[in-house]
Amino acid sequence: MDHPLIMVLQVIVIIAASGIVMITAALNVKSEGLGAAITGASDTYRGAVGVEEQKRRLLSYICYGFLILSFFYNLLNSYWF
């Protein structure tokens, strides 16, 4: 049986992955194509942060969190438990 900490990390990683997929699908990429949604390339101007920019910022935070959580999940699963 898995350790409770590993199970909690596993659930959080699954939630983060689902969030990444949902936010990427919700980005408004009109004429920029899917490549712009994935790489973050866009024609943004300085000024107030719009909804799309907030989505992209949230997406980057979730992606960084996903990478960190995945690293610790694999580390704990492989070596300590």
C-alpha cells in the first residue's frame, strides 16, 4: 500500500495536469494558432493585464508547480517509500 503522502501528491499532480489542459484549451488564440497557445507567443502590449494574460500567467504557475510536484512525487516514490 502506498504511503499517504504519495497518494496526496498523486492527486495534486493529476489536478494540476487537468488544470493545464483546461487552461490551455480556454486560451483565446484567434489567428495565432495552437502553437501560440502552447508557447505563449502573442501580440501583447504594455498596459493593464487582460484576461488572456492572466490565464497565461496562471498557466505558467500551474506548469511550474506541476514540474516541482512531479519531481518530488518521483523522488519519494523511488527512494523513500
